[in-house]
Amino acid sequence: MKKALWTILSIVIIVMVSFYLQTKIVHHEKIKDGEVTEKYKKEINHKTNYYIFAEGRALKIEDHNTWNLIHEGDHYDIEYEYSDAHPPVVTFIGSFDEKGGSGH
């Protein structure tokens, strides 16, 4: 009886730790020559958050000044990261034209 209880408890703990770690894994993605089709602000808990929509993804921009420099319709190389617990956040954005159009 004790062995069965310990086995069940161990399985429950392993599953809980697995789900916890799954939310902590950070994924890194890149968009090459992605067009920004929309810019918008969103008020959350009395704080303004800045977003762009590029290649079908809503991406959060943490710096207001960076958000101001981005233009709808322009193409950018974008790097962002996300996890199950956090939405996509831009970590790098650069004009596609600055690199000569091919990333060289």
C-alpha cells in the first residue's frame, strides 16, 4: 500500500514539475524581411504596452522610442522570444534595407 502511494505521489510530482518547466522554456524566433502591417497600443493595468503586427504575429515592443521608429508597411529583420507563460517580445529589430536587402 505504501509503495503504491509513493508511486502515485512521485508521478504527480513529476507531472507538476514537467508542466512548470514547460512554461519556463523560452523559444527564440526570427523573421527575415517581415512587413509590419499594423502598430497599436494596449492599456493593461494602467500601463501602455506597444505592439506591432508582422507576418501574422502580434509582437510586443518594450521600448516606446523603438516603437515610434517603426513604420507600417516597412520591412524589418525581427528577432523575438516567447514562452507558454509570456507573449512574444521583440529582442531585436533592424531595417531590412540597412543590411543591403540580403543580410550581408
